[in-house]
Amino acid sequence: MTGRVVSIKMQKTAVVLIERTAMDPLYKKTFKRSKKYLVDDPIGVKDGDMVEIIKVSPVSKNKHWRITKVVGKNLAEIAEEKLKAQAEEIISEVMPEEKEEIKSESENSEKKVVVDNSTKKPQLKKKGRTELSKTKNGTT
């Protein structure tokens, strides 16, 4: 079985999360099922590593599995870093942080015009009584 290391807080023991997909027999909807196993760790793995485990004779009360090899690093963390980098690029294209300075010359005088590209929030209209509600209440 292949799973992801969730915790390495114990000595020579790791907690491995195994995820699988199951299907509802009636509605045919697929969903994820997960289970955590206490695993003997002779290799010394890190959090987020993808590992392969096998069933062995009981090492302790709850530890019946052993890590055979490290398959790969944490794929979710790598994908998240890539998405953050892409999001930062897109945000910088849409909303530049720096203010642009435009110099315009007209009739021997120099003027600096500062253009701010940040967006302003629209001001909300004040709520008041309308003419219709005033007449209904009897006040004119």
C-alpha cells in the first residue's frame, strides 16, 4: 500500500495516511475514504513523504506495518507552491503595486502627474425614507 506520512513525532514510528476512493452502491457517487496506520520507521522519513508500506508481524500493540521505501515527496505541497507562484504573477499583471509617474511638458513648465492604478471602493448611498414610504406613514 502507498500512503503519505502525516506525523513523525514518535521515535522509530510514523503515522501514514492511506486514501482510497469508494463508490456508493445505490447512487454511484464516488467519495474518499482514509485511514491512518502506525508504521515502523527504520528508514527515517519526513513529513509529507509518499511511502510504501507492508504488513508485518506485530511490533507493538498498534504497530503492524513497516515502511519499505520512500516513493516520492509531498506532491500536494509542490503543487500548492506552483499555484501560489502563478497567482502572484497574475495578480501583479492585473494590479500593479507601483505608482506610475507621467511627465508632461507644456509651455516651458514641467508638471508631474501621478497616476494611481489602485481601485477605489464605491461609496454606498445613504439609506433614507423615500417619498412613497413617507406618504404611507401619513407624514407629508
